[in-house]
Amino acid sequence: MPVHEFNFLPDGAAVPDSHADPLGPINPDPTQFPELNQLLTELTQRARDVLQDNFVGAYLEGSFAVGDADEYSDCDFLIPVNGPITADQEAGLRELHREFPHRSGHWCRDLEGAYPDRAQLKSLHGLDVPWLYVDRGHQAMEWSTHCNTDVVRWTLRERGIALVGPDPKTLVDPVPGAVLQETMRRLLPRLLEDLLEWTTFEIAWTQRYMVTAHCRMLHTLHTGEITSKRAALLWALNVLDEQWHPLLVQVMADREHQWDDKPRPGSVAATLQFARYVESFAAAG
């Protein structure tokens, strides 16, 4: 509920200040990282200055919403808008995001997010419409469907963290678990092919991502919900055959390694076997 400022009448009766901010103050501590919190406050305020009445609110989704975010996570945000972004507003947002990656500090290159149209965000009928989007570490924004998914909607509604603005449950209709499960059934068989279109197993990050993504997808197939990377790996340790425990433990232990390190010997072959196992496990229900 927004925090109102008050003026006081001579007899002591309080009335809301008509000039008070209807959205309330910006959440000063949405994460456990003070540097990131300051950056998110700046992002929110400057985006609001650019968008003016077109600004709806600002929210975190992704790892910081579902849990277990750490210093290696990116920070996924959504800043919904009331209607079409004008040319001047787009130019202002592009300038804002062009600036951040050039700064010093850990988090300035780890922001990733989009500016969804509120009406399109509301329901799954708005899927596949491009939104103004900035990728992690990139200067240039693009119009992309990257964030316009059922997974992002579920995460925002069920786990989203408001920086400022209305409750995210008022912005997004419920996303049925069956919808998420159908998405995973569609994406799982082609995950490896899609991944290798833009990365390679020459770097350790790809191997770790492949294992983690399979665990998260399988978890969603079983629960109809989205969970964090670490929670999915721990869930898999409890559910899947013990032969995969060393691989799952390796992925968790290597979280802090550089993304472009060489993969551990034998880990890629084990990962490809694991992918085939997960696909068969999922197909068996």
C-alpha cells in the first residue's frame, strides 16, 4: 500500500497531500547488495523521469525474485509502461542504458530487462510481441520478445519484487501450471540445439548452464512452478538417480568459477548423457 504524505488542518485533522507521490517511495533494499540497490534506485528514478505518466512501476524478476541470487547472478528487471513508448522516451531510455555498462562497479554490466506494455503484460494473449529490451552487459537496446514469456509473467506475479508501483499480482493474470509444463515439454527436446546456436562447450559456463537448465525444466514439469537454479539442483539430487549426484554436485561447486574457464575433464560428456536421461525421465512422466 502506498505511503502517503499528509498535510494537517489547524484543528489537527489529517488529509492526504494531493501532491504526494501516488506510487510511494522507491524500495531502498530490494537485494542484499548495497551497490546494486543504489543502481536500481537510480534506474527506477531515471526511467520514471524519462517515461513520466507512461511509467507504471519497476520490478525485479529472475534470480533475485525466485531466490538464491548471488554475486554471479544478473539482475532481471521489468519496467511496465501504460502505452506505446514514444520516440523521445525510447531515445531517453537508450541513452540511460548506453551509459551504465561504462561505469565502474560490479553491477553496472549485470542489468537485464524490458519495458513491457501493461496491456500486453496482463495476459498470455500478449505473448510474442516485442518489448524494448536490454541484454546483460549490452549498451544497445533492441525490440525483442526475450522477456515476453509465460515464465517471466509467472515469476513477476508469484515472486516479483516491487521497486515501486502496484502489487505485481494486479498487473499479471495467473499463469496456470499446465501452461508452464507445456512450455517445458516443447523447449526441453531442443534445448541443446538452441543453446549451441550461440555458445560452445569450450567454456565451462555452457556445461553448468546445460545441467542447471535441465533440472529447472524438469522441476517445472513436476510442480508447475518456477524455482531457482540452486533449488532445482538440490531438488534433482533428491529425485534423480544417484548416478547423477557427482555431476549435480560439480555444477553447484563450480558456481564461483569464471564463465570462460575450460570445462572439467569428462564433464561435457556426462552433461550430454544427463540431457538424454532427463528427456527420457520427463517423457516417462
